[in-house]
Amino acid sequence: MTQTLNAPPQAPQAAAEQDLKDLASGGLVNLVGKLGRLSRAAFMWVVALLCGLEVKGLFDTAWSIASLIQRLGRFGLQVTVVRFAVAARTAGDQDQVERVLAAALRLGTLASGAVLLGAWLAAERIAAFYEVPIAGAVRLMALATPFLTWAWIFVAATRALRIMRYDVYVMSIAGPLLLLAGSVVTGLAGWGLDGLAWANLVMAVGSCLLAVHYFGHFYSLRGCLGRLRQTLPWGSMGRFSLPVTATDTIYGVLSNLDVLMLSWLLAGSPKEVMAQVGIYALARNIAGAMLKAPQSLDPIFSPIASELSARDQHHALGHRFAAISGWILTINLPMCAAILLAGDALLQVLGQGQAAYLHAGLEAMGVLCIAMMAQGLFTMVDPVLTMAGRPYLNMFNNCLWLALNALLNLWLIPALGMAGAAWAAALSALAAGALRLVQLYLIHHILPFSRSQLKPLLAALAGTLAGWLCREVAPTGAAWSLALTLGAFLAVYGAALVALGLSPEDRLMLQRAKAPFNRLFGRLEVKP
């Protein structure tokens, strides 16, 4: 819910309830958007089916590099805009909000242009290092950087108002759908890797135009551009953005490091290596569903954390933090069970024709799924530290995470292949998460845990036992076994949650989740 610019301060109880309502509503909107990005999974399936796993492996390698380029180009402005725009709104200075947006556009254009030039010149050397023909694809994907940077700035401006749906429309629905459509055309036309790179560029341009449209609902683009002739806070924003950019870029490296190091360290012919990279990337993307819940809550939690930090309300911040951590755990436990139960079927469909690598891919997916579920509880520490004015601490944490991940990959990939990459990612992520929790407690004296979070854990244990028993007695056949096992888990998990009792925060989230259906059925009832 959007707050008015000069709204009077609320009483602590009313403010807490309003923040939780905004967190629940915004998180649910973003979660729907993240689920909408399942078209990304359809994109991977289309690429694997129509272009082959070898082309998919080449695309995954090129995309791993291009995504780092795009992270550098956006210069952390998706966070910086929220931080500075919220501070200006809290102070009641609407003119300063426009100056913040103008400074962001200037910084984003300069940063993305410089990164684009560097990537264009380095593309051939990158391709030579990996000994694969990806230079043209890297250049085309790099051209998308300025458009995605502007799109993130416009979307961040609406997020600063606690409005999440435009982020979903642009980044979670329109962008992935454009990419999916482009992959279908590319696969049917036989354009290969370069066609997929062109689809990525079209997606970036389309997302930028849509973001401009929604931005215009609340801001004047002409007014913001007119501020470029005035004194702007680009210096302070740039200093804030530097560690945010470094943190974001390091995380981008971490997100793709295992894929890149697999491409480099796996033994075998280029075709065999790219096929294994393609299978591993599929497994990693499926396990990445564990991060959808925290990623959904991050955009709405960041402005709330910024406001509470600006007012030094650390106890209130800890209460909000513990509430959303409970929500993340409650959502992720059944999702983890579903992926572990259905993972073999998913990999067999997506990775058809590569049976030799499916067992290793399934093992890697299991390790990554459990690790990412745990990582989801630590992810929300980052916006707390950033919005409290400590972005350099996040940069330090990610540097240690990156170094540990790289060392473990060098040790484990030659010995264990895909499973080694998964264990390296899991162990390094858990170590970095533990470090974040220690820092959070030492600085703010808060932790994202509460006794109420034991309820979903106990419910998950009961559901797991029921699922195991059903699997033992299920009729022969993968479909029957999967349906009964998963159905038993979900039924017992839900019943146990209700029996153990829902916390006030959980009831609020449930009310917000039911609200759209209540409105829908209400409309249906009044129809003649």
C-alpha cells in the first residue's frame, strides 16, 4: 500500500500492522510474479528441445557472462534509487525525489555505456578463453545493458512507493514472455545461438518501454530529465552505489560461477562438456525455486527496512524480519519436498537424450535444493545491512563467499563433476549465511528467528513421514507414486500447520492470500 508523502507518523502498533500488511501484499504480488517467471523454465525447455543441449550449453555460458555485464551496467541503482527516494519522501521533499531519479538516470547511462564498450572489445578474448564460439552472442547480449539499466531505475522508482505490481509486470511477466517467444521463433527458424541473443536484446528493449509507461503513472519523465541541469546528488548516490554494485556483481558471479567453472574444469569433448553444463544448469534453475519467496519479499522489505533504519527503530525491524523469515520457511518447505519428489521426472523431460548425465544432475539438484532453502533464510540480511547504511559489509561478505566457492569448485569439480559443483555452491552459501547472521546480531541485536518457526518444521516432519509411508505402499508406476506421495505430504503439512496454530503474522498473510479469491467469488455471487 502506498503511503502519502506527508502522512503523519503512526502509533507503533498501527505502524507494525501496516508494515506487515504491506509486506504480505507486496510479497504475494511478487511471488505471483516469480511464479510467472516459470516461463523461464519453459524457455529452457524450448531451447533444449528445439536447439539441442549443445546450443543450450553455449547459451548458458554466454548468458553467465552477459548477466555479469548487465549487473555491472545497472550500477546497483535498483537499490540506490529505493534508498535515496524513500529518504527524500520521508523528509517530505518531492523535488529531491526527482533529483534522485535524474541522478540515477545519469549514473546508469554512464555506467552501462562504459560496460557495454568494454564487453564489446573483450568478447573475442572471452570466447578464446572458453574455446567456444560465443563472441557474437556476448556482444548482442551486452547491447541489452543500457535498456535493462533504465528499466531497473524506472521500476525501482515505483518500488520506493511500496508498489510491487509494476516490477512484476515488467521483470517477471513481460520480460520472460518476450524471451520465451523469441526462443520459439529462434528454434523453429534454426537461428541457433545468435537468434537467442537477439531475443535477449528484444526482451530488454520491450521491458524498458513498458517500465517507462508505468513510471509515467507517478512521475514526470520530462520533469526528471529537466533536473539534469540542476545540482544533483549523484556524488553521494555514486558512493553508495559502488559497494552495492560490487556486492551485486559478486553475487552474480556466485550465481553463475559453478556453470562457468564446469565449462572450464570438466574433462571430455566440447560437445560432452556442453551437454553436462546444460543438464547442470537445468538442475540449478529448478532448485532456484527455493529463492523465489525471499526474492519476492526483498523488494517490499527494502523500503520498509530503510524507513525503520532511518528512524532507528531496530526492535521493530527485528519483528518484521522474524515475521517474513517465518513466511519464507512456510512457503519453501513444501516447495522443497515437491522438487525433490518430482525432480527426476523434470530432468528426464527437459534433458531427454542425455540419460548418461541424468543421475549426476539429479544428485546435484538435491544438494542445491536443500542448500538454497537454507540460503533463503539468510538472503534477507542483505537488505537490512544495506538499508542501514552498511553496503560495504555486504560486499565483504560476498567477497569471502566468492573466494570460498571458487576454491571448493577447484577442489571438487575434477573429483565429483556436477555433484562437486553443487556441493561447492552449497557449502560456501551456508558459510556465508552463518557469517551474515553473526554480523546482524552484533550490529543490530536481532535475529530472523522465532519460536513460531518451529511449527512449519514440525509440520514438514509429519508430512515427510506421511509421504514416505505412502511411497512405500503406492502402486507400481512413477505417476501414481509421485501423486500419492506429494498429495500425502501437502495434506498432512497443511493439517499440521492448522493444528499447531497460526501466528498473527501467518493469519495476516493468509488473509491477504485469500483476498483476491474472496473478491472474485463475491463478484460471481452478485451476478444474475
